[in-house]
Amino acid sequence: MTSLPQIGSEGPVTPCPRWDLHKGDIASIGAIEDRTLRRITFERAIPGRSAGPNAPAQGRLLQFIEIPEGGPLFLSDAEIAQLSKEGRFRLEMLDSSDGKARADLPTALSLTDAERARIDGRMKYVSACLALGDEFRFNHDKIRPVIQAVADAHGETPPHTSTVFRGIHLFRKMGDRLGSAALARKRGREKRGSRFSPAIECELYRCMTRSLALPKGNAEDALALLTDWSHETYPDQTIKLPGLRTVQRRYKEWFDQYTRDEIRHGPLYAERKHAAYYERRLPKLPLEECETDHTLFDVILIDEESGTIFGRPDVVAIRDRCTGVCLGYGIGWEVPSYTAFLEAVRHAMYPKDLSAWPSLEKDWPCFGRWKRLFVDNAMHFIGANIAHAAQELKFEIVELRPGEPWMKGAQERLFGLLNQKVVHNLPGATMSNTRERKEFEERLQQPKLSLRRFEAFLVKYLVDEHQWRPHEGLGPLRTLPDVPMRLWNRDIEKVKIRELPHPDTFTALAGDTAMRTIQRSGIEWDYIVYQSEALVAIRVHPNHKPGKSQHTGTRYRVTRDPQDLGRIWVFDPYRQQRFEVPAVRQDYAAGLPLHQHQVLVARHRETIKGAVDIDSLRRVRATMLRLTEKILNDKTFKEVDRKLARFLGKQTSKRIRSRVHPENFSAAGSADLLDLEQLVGVVGPELRSARAPNGTRRGARAKPGSVRPVIVEPGELPREGERPLIQDDQPSLPETPQSSDDCSSLDELRSRHIDWEDE
């Protein structure tokens, strides 16, 4: 905003044209957008003075009176010219001194098409008359041939000479300021009064408001309410009511679209529907501002092994605002899903492992920690969980106002493209709405897509197509397109990051922590057993209390990653450290998300509930109880002893041994110096569940039993050797001397009980 000059300042006087104003002329000064607009009326001109021995020269000042306050305002001719240049001084009404009502004068930009056509039609006659110069006279006989010549040239009926004279007078008077718009007619004429009484007009307005408050109210409903009011108010009189067409015209005159939506749907709906969109400037560098949102994809996924239906996946994506690249994604099943959001943040901050998708043609080098993350009003984006995550991961959360999707419209567009380009062509798609679902109802297929295949389609589209396709809104102007990966490769080297968060931070932020007891079989959590030799060190500690009878044992804090149930972390309170404990069934739990496990367990329970006969099981149990009572009531124990001997004989043939696989090292492979340029490593096969998505890949976790030694000969490439036999590392017990007859424990027992009889 340009401030007004200092009024009455003394200094050198610069010659400039003088404004020809008359007392009573009204002007507006200031601007509406900065709330400085006010109206003033011209009062008088104060002559300037020449320089004297004790006073400098001062130019002429024009005195104005503010409306309606009445305060004086002094401006010079140069100051008025500067304000006019900026559009902050405009003459609105001139004093014609004829006693007629004043009206706002239109400018060239505010003319309607009809007014412009009328002015152009009059202006050609005015220009032809003014072209006569000194020969022009206000004489009808001399001007009539000129008007007729112009009309013949355009093939139209000539106007009256009085009309042309009136146009010449207006153009001479206001043409210097308004141009040809000076010939426009005055506006602001009052309309004809209503034919109905004010009481009927007021009641009609109330009835129309009541009809708009109805879900499907219209002009007919308003007229019905008005008729009912007239019968109750004037039961003995017949009054004239407006017709249906009149009520419909009143709807257009009295209620604009915003007012209609506000009455019918509420103010929040009206503000969202009619709000103006404003574009935001893009950040200068990548990773300065990112935005995230989630959407429920229109496809149903199943378990590829058992055929169990998992449902529709909820995908959370994180997009960089500067370049438009997708930094990462997370797949969840609950809506909203904080777990999926945390997985998306982890996937976006770290480099991507694309080994699970060998068919990709491009790379996905986008990762890093951002400064600000824009989120919407979804439940999992405004709670304490995300605030705690932002504090731990050191980025700022910017919450957008509810009902303003245009603030991150590019993110909404990304989800729309993913649904259209990836999902709607896959088997099991549900389409976006009921109309599309009905159109393709006969051709829609049953769900046949697994989670891993869905993820493969998603990554293929993001890496090879979406991020290498031009998108609008990324160029130097928001209407110009650009390629996301081109912008990323151009500017990412200008971004500096210090250190990425530790992986344990995400597991701690997941908040999936419980207190569990440690048994000899390990730790059981949601039907999955976790076992490790590290748990023995806790069980043998003096402060550890095993569970006995009705008393539970000592509980320990365990934490798991909801996206990978293949391992948990146990905190040892005695040594103040935590360690990882793998699941016993790695073929089932490795990389398996928690939601899939819960769905599989629930479906399994439903299956066995229908297959189990509870009455039959109870009858079997009753038979066993009767047999137990018979054995307990028998006075002779020969049969019982014989059964005991047979049981002991069977136990001697069973040996349950737990082995700890030792690590194997190759002496030949470790004899030479380590070459840092060409590392030779031994990596075992990765154990992952077939149900696990590819996005939960955390790198191969080799088992010692699957490691082969590396043989290195001088001058040759390393090769794998024979897998060594796994030796039992338990200490060998001293041999127990046997008797001379070398009899088994069963024979010894029989020799002591000669009265036993074999069956």
C-alpha cells in the first residue's frame, strides 16, 4: 500500500497540470482491499505562493471535505496525479448544477455488451461531427448531411440531430477522463414498486426461507405455505397472492446460490462449496515441504495361500511438494491407520530396497528427512500419536483447515491417478461409486489379487511411469508441466541432511508394547511363539519368579513391529538392555503384518467352530472320566504297574534334544587380508512369510544352519564349499557303566517283578 503524501509540505515546486474541479464534485480516495476507501467532496482551491525572503515557495492546494465526517483534506495537483496513477483517486460524480439526481458514472471496463454496442453506434456520428473542426456549429441543417452520410455508409437509419448534439456535449465535458464511456446512460434508476402489500412481501420471504430449509423444498412449497398463511390471517377476505412464476422470479432476485446452500445445508457446507481457490508457491528445494494423506483403494485383496479375504487396503502416501515425487507409502487396513502412516514415514526416510521387483526399469532414489509435513483433518493425523512422532523424528506438522482439499490438491490427484491407472483394471476392483459399479456389475470379477501382487502393480506405476511423466503445477508457473524426477535429480544435491533416525525409533513409535511372561517354550503373543537362547539368561536370574499354581510369573516388557511379526524385542530389566527374539515359525510370521495375522486367526476360529461337534467331545470326556473312576476303585495294582512299565519302555526310545547351531568360519577364506573394494560375504537365504508384502523387506536375516563356508585359493575366485555337519555343542556326559548282562531298564524292572504277566 502506498501511503498518502505529507500534506502541506514545503519544498521546491514542480510545475504540473492543474485539476479542473468544481465545488460539489465527489471523488473516492484509497482502496477497498486495504480498507482505506473513503469519499471526499471538493470544496475550494488554495492558491500557492512564490518564494520570499523568509519563506520557500509552495504550490497550489486543493481542499476536500470527507463524507460524512466533515474533516478537511488537502492535496496538491501532483499528489492527486500520483494517486490517480495508482488507481487510488477517482472522480465518481460531477456537480452538474442542474438539480438532477446524481448517479455513478461507468468506466470503459464496467460497460455491458449492450452499452458498448450503443456507445459505438453513437460515437461514429459524434466523431464525424467533431472532425469538421472550426466549421462545426450546433445547427441542425448543417449537421444533418453529415449524419446522413455516416448512416448511408453503414446502412442504417440515422439518429436525430438532438441525439448527436447531446453526445457531443457529453464527450466534450467528460471525454477527457472517461473516453467514449461518457456517452453511456446513467444507471441506478429505481424499479417499479411491487403490486403486493408489504405484509405479503414479508410473509413471502419467510415462506421461501422455510421452503429452502426443507431437503427438497421449491417455489411450489413456498406458495403453498403462503396460501395457508393467508387463509389463517384473513379468513373472511379474499386477497390477491402472487403466482408461481412470480415466486420463482423472487427466488432468483432475493436468494443467491450461497444463501440457498447456507439455509439448506448449513454455513460450513456453503463455505466449502463456494470458497475461492488460491495457489500456493512451491518451495525452492526438495524435502522442505511434504504432504501426506490416505485413501481406501477400490479393490479387495485376498491371501494367496488360503484364499482368505483381507478387505480393501488403506494406502498412506507421502509426496514432496517441490518436485512432486512420491517419497514413500504404507499399506494399512484400519481407517484411519496410524500404523500405516508410520510405515509410510519409515519407507520415505530410508533408501528403497527394490530387489523384490526385478522387472522395474527405473530407480527410486528418493529418500530423506523433511522439514514440514502438511496433514489434513483425518483422525490419525491430528492426534497425540503423530505429534509424538513428529517430535521424535524432528519435523514440523502443519495442519490444514477442515474442508480445504485444494491446499494439497496434488496429493488428492495422486490418489485419483493410482485408483484409475492401477486399481480399476485389476480383478476384484469395486470401482469408485455405485454408478460405476452398476455399469460394470456383470463383468466385475471375484477377488483374485494378493497383497504382494497389488504392491507390485503400485510400485511399478510409481517408479516407471508416474514419476517420469510430466505433471501440471510443477513448472516455473503453476499452469506449466514438468517431470518430477527431473526436478529431483536437478535440485537434490543442494539439500543437506545430517543423520537419519535409528530404526528402533519407528518400532518404539508404533506403540505396540505389552507385558508377557517367559516360559520354557518362549514367549507367546497372539498365538505366535518367540524363542531364543537369550531368554534363558532372564529365566535363570535370581529375581525371576516362574509362575506356579494361581500365581503368575514375572512379566517383562516386549515390543513388536505391527508390520513385521517375525521378531519382537524384549527388555531385560536386570541388565538394562534389550535384545531381539525371533519367531519359531519364521515361514509364517516373517514380514507378516498384524492385520493379516488377525484376519487369518479369526477366519480359522470360524472354520473350526463349524467343524467341531461339542456334544461328541463331551461324551468322549465322560467315557474317560468313567474309566478313571474304575481304575481308582480297583484294589489290585498289577494292571496299573504293567501299564507303567510299558510307558517307561516307550519313553526310553524317545530323545528330545535341543541343538544350538554353531557359526561356521572358513579358515581359507579368512587367511588373506580383507579387500574393501571387493568384499566377499556369506549371505544366507531370507526367511519371509509367503503372505508378507514386499514393502516389509528389512534385509536378509541368515540362519547359522544355512551358511556355507567360502573357499579361497590363490589366484582364483571364491567358491562355496561343502556345508559342514552341525555338531551338538552340548557338553558330553560321562558314560555310565552298564551291567555285564547289558539289560535295558525294562528288563531290570521285569526281573524285580517276576509276578508280572505279558499280555
